[in-house]
Amino acid sequence: MVEVFSKFSYRKNEVFSHINHTDGDKSHQIYKSLSNAQACGYLMTCARLNPEVFYGVAGGHAYGILGVFDEIDRHGKNVRLIKVRNPWGKAI
């Protein structure tokens, strides 16, 4: 997917692998990188390589990243959100 993205964007590409979703430091670094990429106006995509469905995200499928947001939940806790678009999905 990286090669195709490079051909369409004519820009340098970076790949971030988030193997262990419980590793807080790695999560923070990836989120920070996505936030910086958003601030620069870069196109962003994501995918799951594992074939299982995890939190509604299907494996082996690519998604467009629409935005990265810091929000406060109703308990006053900071929550990091990544808004993705499934080009094949249906609105429910």
C-alpha cells in the first residue's frame, strides 16, 4: 500500500506499526505523529493486517484517516480519537 500511496501523492511516505495496542508509549508516539501529519495537511490511511475484527475495524482492509482529535469525556478525562472512513461501509 505504501508504494501506491507514494505514486498518488508524489510525497515521502512513513509507515507506523502499532503491533501492541496496550503499549502506552508507542500509542502516544503514533498519535503524536498522526497529529503532526494532520497539522501539515498530509493524507493519512490506516489498515489492520490481522484478519479478525477488533473494535469494529476489519482486518485486511484499508481506511482513510479523516482527523485526529483530543477530547474531554464526561468524567474530565482526556480521550484521543482518530476518525476513520471506511469507503465500503454503510451508515447506520
